[in-house]
Amino acid sequence: MSNVEESPVLAHVDGHAGHLVLNRPRAINALTHEMVTIIRRVLDEWAADPAVQTVVLTGSGDRGLCAGGDIVSIYHDGIAGGTASAAFWADEYRLNAEIAEYPKPFVAVMDGIVLGGGIGLSAHASIRVVTERSKLGMPETGIGFFPDVGGTYLLSRAPGELGTHLALTAGLVGAGDAIAVGLADWYVPSDRLPDLLAALASQDAATAVASFADPVPESGLIGDREWIDEAYEGEDLVKIYSRLADADVPAAREAAAVLLTKSPTSLKVTLRALRAAADLPSLPAALEQEYRLSVWLHGSHDFLEGVRAQVIDKDRNPRWSPATFDGVSDESITAHFATLGDADLGLTDASS
């Protein structure tokens, strides 16, 4: 019999709290299809168990909750022209939607690094906790992808154009900014987490978290809203870049320089997806759109090249194609949003 500690997700009940612990600490708990399957099964069981009144999500190790999806496996599947990644995303996005609609309080402890797929597991929870160690982000434009796992839904609903700024630049944010943009709710210093987790065994979840929380740290992004809102307005990436590059604000010019390092195709897909998600009626509708984009981008040049440069060879020198904003046609971007027919996710179908 295998040791339960070897499981990539640990599940146990403490008092009336069910604890899910992501358990791949050496990979900063990077998310695999097996982990998604385990989490969905346990959440389904606990939803029907009256003894479990609260669900708590944490990560093992001291580096973070989750560094995102297992991008190396997705890369190799893309090189091989496989379908395993599409199956993973389908189940992952269904899990994101299930977390958002979970019938019991769901406390996500977003301590340390929380990126990509980690955002999908935690930022849709009903009670989202960050600490002074939290570093949240959607880094996908740097690997030829886009903010998925409901990222377009969340970031399109951030104040002003803050979400657009974070999505395009793939920026990381700390606790104050994470709460300001709507990715988290409560700030609890990390040294109080053990006591908070103990309190959740017997106390109402919202009451317990509030009792351990400190005032929210100041948000630098909110202070930058004037130039961010002005620069990122509209649906034209070239104009956005020009406004940033020509701005009097040094931080805006720095953002312009960052955009030049990202995949031009990813930037245009991301901007289009954000604008579309802002008008979509629900998270499931946004996840439907994101699934189509994921499948279309999976075997693309820029995604495979981006992962190669950042994760496989680690030369940090991706060669994007097309290499310029103007080289990416509107028609090519529109094609990424095309229906997959019978292979669509089906989250918004009555039969799903």
C-alpha cells in the first residue's frame, strides 16, 4: 500500500473543517490532471457530508500555494500533438466553476506564490486570504498563452484598467494590490495562519478569518490608476503601447518595455479575451471562451516557443512569430475564438 503522504493532494477533516492540501512542494504544488481529479472528487464528497461545514485549501512547503499548471507536461503534449492537455483544461475549468459555486464556505489560503492555475483554485473561493508573503499573478503572456482558469473573468472586473495592465504585463502583485483588484478578500499575517487553521475547526469560517485579519495594506496599483486607466483604454494594442511608451510616468514607460518582451499574439488574444469577458454574463461563460483559446493555442508556435525559452531550455530568449504587434492580423486573432463544435466545454449547456 502506498504512503498517503505521497499523494499529490492530501485531504483530512479537522473538527468541522475539511482540509485540502496541495502536496507537490518541490514543484511549488504545480497542478496536474491527477490533482484536479482528486480535488473534484473530494469536494463532491464533502458537499454532501453534513459533518464538513467549511473547506480549507492550503499548499505544502513554504514557497507558495500553487505555481500554476504543470507546464512541462503540457509542453510535451503540445510537441506531440496530443490531447491530454485539452482533457486537463476541461476538468480544471470545470473545477474552477465548481469552486465558485461551492455550497459551503471555501477558504483559500493564498500564502506565498500563487500563479496561473493556482489563481483558478483560489481566487474563485468564497473567502480568499493573502499574507505579507503572497505573490499573485497571471504570467501567461510571457509563454505565448493568456490568463485562463477564469483569469479573463476576474481581471476584466478589476477597477478601471488595472486588470488589463496585470494581464498584459504578466505582473505579480502583493496582498494590498491583490485585494484591490479583486483577487483576494482578507489580509492575515502569515504567523497567524496556524491559529486561524485551528479556529476554522470549530468556528464559523467568515467570523474566524475576520478575527485574525489585519487592515489591508496600501495598494500601489490604486495609486497608479490615473495613468493605467488612460493608457490601457480601448481594444487597440498598438495604441495602448504607444500611450505607455510616450507617457511622462516612468512606470508607464517601463510597462511599455515589458510588453515588447511578450508574445505579440498572446497580447492581442489576451486583450480581445478581456474585452469579451467583461460582457459575458458569468464565470462559466468566460471559461467556455478560455477553453477554446487554450485548445487553439496549445500547439501554436508562440506557446511552444515561450515554454521552451522560459521552462525547458531556460535561455529566456523566446523568438516570437509574428515578432511585432503589427504582424499579428485581426483575422488571426478572431480565429482563436472560433467554436470547437462538439468539443466545446459545454459548461453553459443545460445538460452539462
